[in-house]
Amino acid sequence: GIDVPLSGIGNELNRYKPIEGAFAFLLSHTGALVSFPDETLVSKNISDIDFLSGYQMFDVNGELIKEPFAYTTTYHNETYYVASAPVHIAGTGIAWHVQMALPLSVLNQMAATTVQNTIFVGLIGLFLIFVVIAIVTRSIVRPIQLFTKVIGEISDGNVDQSLLVNVKSNDEIGKMGAALN
């Protein structure tokens, strides 16, 4: 076995802040706070600090559920989304939990920014598609309009060298231009 001071684990968890206002903490299998940003609450039960907002995370034996779970709660006038992951202690059958509290206001702001960015990128993509379609359409329509004009001139009896079409493609449009010439 290894003796690991819990204060060191608590300090490491307190340093981890993936987003502004987030904090991580560690719960023992009975719900006692092993680490918490407010160190005066360490060793108190999470049920006693008005953090749970009615969420039932304990089983019938009074121990924390041994599976991952999540809940929302209000703490210090801020609503948090809390994700909990069990840390199974080998050979004991108990599980402590590392919990990450993320402020919903920041998560919602991040989600709104992501939606705005997605819409912006989508609009740029649509614009680029429109430009490509316009270029391709123009490259097809212009020669056909030219052919229509030349065929109209020929049908009116005007035939001379000025009616030769200059199409530089090897596709069907190029073959039509060569045949017309």
C-alpha cells in the first residue's frame, strides 16, 4: 500500500479548472468531502452543505452510487452542472468520487458561441458553394448562348468567318462548337 496525503490530492484537484468558475472536488464513499475549494468544508458530508439540491446519489447502504452520474445544483447563487466519476479503490468494494462542477452560465455561453460559429461557417460554406455553382453554370451557359446566336445567324442566311466560335474545352460543349464551326 501507499500512503498518499489527501491534502496533496485536494490541492491538485483545486488547481484543475477547465473553464472559468469550474471546480473539482473529491468525495469519500460515504459522501464526506475529502477535498473542496472551501477548505473549511473538508470532512463535512456533502448532504450537510446544501450542495445537492435534492439529488439522490446514495444507495440504500448510505454509500455513494458506484456508477458515474451527473446532476445540477445551485451553490453560492450559481447553478452548476456536476459530473461525477467513481474512483474504485481496489480490493475494498468501495468507490470514492471525483466530481467536477461546471457553471451552467459559462456552459450555455460556450454552447451559444459554438452555435454562432457553426452558423457563420455554414454561411461561408453556402457562399462558396454559390460561387462555385455560378462559375460552373456560367462556363456551361455562355457557350450555349453563343451557339444559339450563331445558329440564329446561320438560319437567317448570314454565313461568314466572323461566326466561327472559339470554345477551348474537350467536353460536349467543345464538340458542339467544333461541329458548328
